[in-house]
Amino acid sequence: MLSKFSCLTEERNQAKFSPKLLSEILYGKEAIKRRRKIAAFVEKTSVLHDQIPKVFMDRMERIENIARKVIFQKNIWFKRALNREILGTYAQTEIGHGNNLRGLETVAIYNKNSDEIIVNSPTITSYKWFIGNAGIFANYAIVVAKLIINDENMGLQNFIVQLRDEITHKPMHGITIGDIGPKFGMNSNDNGFIKFDNVRIPRRQMLMAFTKLTEYGELIKPMHEKLGYISMVRVRSMMTQQQAFMLAKACTIAVRYSCIRKQGEIMQNKGEVKLIDYQLQQYRILPQLANAFVFWFAAKKIRQTYQNMQNDIIDSLNELHSLSSGLKALITEEVGRGIESCRLCCGANGYSHLSGLPELYTTAIAGNTYEGDNTVLLLQLARLARLFFSTIPMNSLVHFKLIFIYIILILIKFKPKFASLNGEVDEILNNNDGYASRLHVKVYLLLNMINCISEIEDKQVFEAMSDILKLFILHELISIPSYIESGCINVEQLNLIRSEFYKMLKKVRRNAIALTDSFDINDREINSLIATNNENIYKNILQWTNYSQLNNKVRISVELIEHISINLNSDKISYSLRHPFIFYLKHRAFLF
């Protein structure tokens, strides 16, 4: 008997909690009101809508399209920036140096006589590279360069440099600038390159909130040199939130599609079933949904910590910087894998841009590299953990000692083997720093999720989030074989854990749609034709084909048709276009 409800309505009716209450917890009551107000404004403002799907635009059309919607960030010149008079960017990375900041080659030489700073790119590897908005839009940049005073390198500082004329938008004298070309993803962004040929700027265009340069060439450094971490902590805390949101979008697409799409039978003659009812589909999607919530709460916590740390900023900044680095590294890696898992769950439609998943994936995985390469960030966290192992109190932000619990268990388990290694133990621990960092971040994610859930007052929401936490823990335990290798878990325990994991999949599945609804992502924002609330996914898919230029223009020439030659008598086939039609025609024709 057919249900009188639509698939998604049916799923929502069986939920055991209120998604609206969970949305308020995820965003905050005031933030969710503001978010919905903005979403309503975007919905009724046609200039903010894509005229055609971005994937059908060429690169120039994409850049022009994004230019219609851009909102500029504040920089040191607040009034001009807020008045939209200048378009800024941040120029740090060079073509020859990324994470190794000490290796940056761009120089800023202070000229005491003219009270100017001369910015120069001395080598080909010192070109600024992959700089966002530099390709076309930016006319000013905050440039990271080595400050040189009296031939002495005084370290990296930030300088405001004009790149293009504000009226003609042509490059300024001494500036070579352009776009770096297409990338794996994010091609609406005009990432560019910049070369400085002895560009002169006033001394006052060095940013001096912390370090100051006097007209006499005296450099006054801040009392605490780590103050430079402040901006990095803020950016990385924002990144973790963005990454969690992208995984939430991917899970919403995969869960909705799996609830709408029916395929195959589980029980004979009972009719086709929803994809979400297959255990394998649940196994691939629902742990990613759990990750999305865990990452979301971690990002929310790290931002709150950053905002509330002003009173003891110096004491906490070093460890907060390391923790935010570790979170950024692990979450960006896991989000990329999670989105790919969601894409695979949507079959061929997931491979198509109409699902929204390919663009979501290419956007998310860029986070593995920008704002610090993940491997480098994990090693930074591990080094700090080792340095403070014996000094950091357990009530610290980071709980560093927890990192080493796992390693200690290994040492106890394999004590005879390690005893024979003598001084090589330190080397072994050094080689496992990155792995230890990952374990530490996961411990932090777990402890933070427990704390966040304990503050939830609504009983039904509390139970739903408790199930998410249990699923996260169980999936973690069955996914890492080293827990078995180290003796932390035996085979019997693993079988019990796996059994509980599958029970939890079934329990979370019931709330799946309601859980994704709590992310409060509307159809325009989700940008997926296979996950719309109206459930008309097949109609949407067919309408999508109208945007293809191949369907609007006859572009296949007679010469091309003639080139697809098939000579069955001589068994010669042109494979210029390899196609199943040719294969079947060759191997199956005239076999009767």
C-alpha cells in the first residue's frame, strides 16, 4: 500500500526530536534568526541568483557572476574598505615557498632617507603565487615580506601595497600581475600571481598594530611575539566551521537522495525500497553525518574560546593556536573523505554536477592546503605536545597528556621489543608525531562533544545527539586497526563493538532526515537537483539537460561523423571515439 505522505514527509514524521530546537543549539537562537532573514532576502533578490548553473558558464562568466555578489572584507583602512573604494587581498604564498615562512624571499627594504619601504621580488621563486582575488579584482594587497633595515633581516612583516590604479584598474608601476589559470576546483576565484619590481610605499603602510617601525629605522617589537597567532587562530576557527558546514551539506544531499530514491528489493515481492534502508548505504552515510555534528560543535567551541580569551590571551594563545591547527588539519582531511563517500552513495547522479557534490568536494579539499598544509600543522601540534608534556596541567585547554596514553599502551604491550632498541625509542616517537596528533585531536573532539551534549536541556534532542556521539565513537573504534594491533581491543570486544555499531546505524537512520533538517539548509543554498524538498528529482534532472549547449546547437560536423568509420568487412574500426556502441557493433553484429 502506497503511503499518503511524500518520502521526506514520511521520514520527518517518524523523527523522535524537533529539528528546530537542534538548529537553535547548532547556530544559537539569534544567529539562526539572522541566518533565516538573510536567506529570505537572497531568495527574493534576483540579482543574487545564478542565471544558469555555474557549471555551464565559462571561466570568465563565473568570475563576472561572483563579482555581482561579492562582499568585501575589512582591512586596516576601514573607511575606504567599508565604502567599497578598495578591493583587497592577502599575499603571502610564493611560487617557491608555501608553509616554510622563513624561506619567503620577497623583501621590503627600509630607506631612511626617503622614509619609504621598497618592496621587491628578487628571484623567480619569490613571485607571490595563488593569491586570492589577485588575478582580476584586487587593487591593494597586504604583502608578507622580509623587512630589511641597514642590510639586516628583521623578520617577516605585513605591508599594504597598491596593485592597480583605482580608476583605470591597470597595474601600478613596478607591478606584474595576472591570473594563474584553471584549477582543480574553485574556478570562480581569480587566484593570481604578483611580482614586485622595487615598488616604493610610505613607511606608514607597514601594519604596526604589534610591531612598529620608526622614521629613524628603529624596530619596536611587541612584548609577546606570539601575538601574530591571533589572526591565524581566527581564520582556522572559521575554516573548521566552513568545513563542517560543507560536510553537513553533503550529508543532507546524500540522505535526502537516499530517502527519495527507491531501488531493488530487500524482501521478495515487497516492492522496491529506499536506498537509505540498505545497511551498506547507512554504513557509508551515517558515520559522516555523525562527523558533521562532531566537527560542528568543535568549530563552535574553538570560536567561542577565541572570542572569550581576551583576558588571558597570552597564556592561552600558544596552545589555542596549536589546537586550532590540529583541528584544521584533521577536519579538512575527514571532510574531503566524507563528501566523497556521500558522492559515491548517489551513484551516477552523484558524479554529475547536477548533484552539487563534485563542486562541493573540490571546494572542500582545497582546505587541505591553504592556511597551512595539513602535515605541517599536525607536526606543529605534536612538537608542542612533546615540549609541554611534563608541564601542562590537565585542566588546560588542550589536555596534552592524553596524546601519549595511546603510545604508553603500545610501549607496555611491546616492552621487550622496545627495551632492545635503546636510544632508538625517541626516533620512533618522532616518526609517529603526526599520528599522535591525530589521536589527540580525536580525543578533543570526543571530550568536547560530551561536554556540549551535557548542556542540552531538551530530552529528545539530548537522546538524538547521544546517539550521534555513540555512532561516532563506535565507528572510530572499528575503523582503526591499530587499536587491535596495540592490544587495546581484542577480537571478541571488536565483534561486540561492531554489533553495537550496526544497531546504532539502525537507530540513527530513523532520525536521518530530521538531523539534516537541523542544519537549516534551504534548496537554493544546497544547490542540488537530487535533494530538493519538492522531491521532483527526476523532473529536475531532465530540466538540467536544457542548459547543455550540445542540446541547443548542432555542433557535430559532417567531417567528424565521417571520421567515425566502421568497416565490418575488414574488421577495422576507428577508435577516435571509444564508445560502447562501437564495441557492441564490432563484437555482436551478425552473430546469428
